[in-house]
Amino acid sequence: RVAVVLPALDEAESVAASVAHWREIGCGLVRVVDNGSTDNTSEVARKAGAEVLHEPVRGYGAAAWCGAGGLPENITWILFSSADGSDYLDETSLEDFRKAVADGACLVIGDRVTRPDARATLNPVQRFGNAFACTLIRLGWGVSFRDLGSLRLIRRDTFDWLALQDRAFGWNIEMQVRSVEAGIPIREVPVGYRPRQAGSPKISGSLRGVVQAGSGIVMTLARLWTDHKSHPARCLASLTSISGETKGG
């Protein structure tokens, strides 16, 4: 019932391990979306057992949107993750994801900040950008998140209803903010995180990537905040932690 979507750009050295992890957990379908790779990412992913799609328009959101389209009817959940091997679920986190779903969450976000081992893996750029974006969400919508990571599980019907518009770096931001405004039950679950298995980071590995991602996130938040202020009655949400504590609303 779960389809995994892995946007990938030049991840030939790590994508096979990422695909293997989600297949071992028992996900019904693993899709790798090649976002214009210049290496043999597609070939490696296919040999590892993934279904491979191609999205020539560069952008994380574009690749994620492509991977979530045209899924088999039996798929009821979509799990977005990275193709670089940094995202994973150990037995504890997997069980916490299952509990969150059983408790009614429609969006479950992997929190890389709470566990010391995961937090230590985040580089300074990731830590600052994550904290800055979460602060802006708290100031604009009154809801506190701990993370904006790529590992997230969302009900398929919820995802379809959100009809996300961003096709670049604001994808995760838009998903969380729009879910808050719509009153969709959200849970953050502490997860592990490890260094990418190979290659260089696409965002934090260069000044250009940092600037592009940062400006994209800020612009997305500005657009969402302007729309929110124009329609304040749409903000109905509450964000619930794994312990059941209401964190905003």
C-alpha cells in the first residue's frame, strides 16, 4: 500500500542502497525519478528493483510530483525520501511511523533533530536553514515544527487534495504549511540520519546551491503567507507530536 518516491540527480553510487532499504522494509513500490542525471543513475536503480521515471525539468518538486503521479490504485500512502542513502527507518522509527498512522496522522514527517545521532550528522548549513525555516513557519502560522526533512509519509488522497504548486526547493515547505492550514493531522517522528553514501550534496555542497535553495524557500513562504493572510479562515490546523501534545492551532 506504500509507494516510495526517490527524486535523483547523479546518484548512481548510492541509489541502489536506497532502493534496497525500502524494498527490504516491505514497501510495495519504489520509484526513482531521474531528474536529468549525467551518470547511469537510471540503469543502477532499475537493476536494484526500482521503477524508473524521467523528469527532464530540473527541481526537487518537479521530480517528486512526477514520481507521485499515475500510481497503481492499491497504493494509499506515498513516502518521499532521498536517493543518497541518508534517509532510513530503523525498527524503532518504523514502529513509530506505524503508530502515528494508526493514531490518525495523514502526514508523518521524519524528525532528524531530536535524536542526537541524527542531529550530529546534519551539517551547519542544514541546521541553520532548517531552524530558520521552522522559525518563519512558527511566526507566520503559530505552529512549531522541528524539521523540514525529505523523509515524509502522506496519505495519497491527502496529497492529491493539496495539489502542491512548487516544483523546486519549496516543495516540503508548501506541503507542511498547506497541511497546517487545512487542518490535516500531522505527526513528527524522530528518525535516524546518516551521511550521504557517495557523491556531493546538491544544496549544501556549494554556495550556489545554498543560495538557490534558501531564496526558493523564502519566496515560497512569502507566497504562502500572503495567501494565508488573504484567507485567514482557512487556517484550522493543529500539529500533534508523537506524544499527542498539541503544538499549535
